[in-house]
Amino acid sequence: MSHRARLRRHASEAVLLSHMELARAQLLAANVGSRLVERASARTNSLSVANVGRALIAAPNVTLLGSLLLGTLLIGPRRVVPVVLRTGLTGWIARNVRILFAR
């Protein structure tokens, strides 16, 4: 094997090893980053006193329940119940028709 061939082989091995080292460093950084994200999301998903408000706001029916409660308090249950039943029944029928036609 000639001297130039050995130098080329050593150079290509050095390039390959540097690429492997870079890939290893990137994988380690990604691993550490994903662990930090998991820890942060576990903290934000835990139900604590500070997160109760956020959990209630994120719930899909909180606005509906709040509106029902406020309407009941302001105009009384006799006027609220028919409106809720009428709109709830219309929404339920529309959702079922949508599901039926989606199949």
C-alpha cells in the first residue's frame, strides 16, 4: 500500500469518526431535550391547585355549563330549560346526521 493511499484512508477514517461523533452529540442533545419536555409536560398536566383553573378552561363543556348556570340565575329555570332542551336536541340530531353521512 502506498503512502498516499494510507493517508487517504486515514483522512477518510478521521472524517467518518468526526461525523459519528457529531451524530452522537446530536442524539444525546435530543435525548436530554426530550426528557426535559417530558418532565415539564408532566408538571403542567398534574392536577394541582394552580392548574385547576387552566383545567376547567380547557374542558370543552365549561362554557356551556357556565352559560347554563348564569342564565338560570339571571332569567330563571323556566325560561332556560326549554332553550337548552331545544338547542341541545338540535345539536344532538345534527351530530348524529353528520356521523351517519360520514360513514
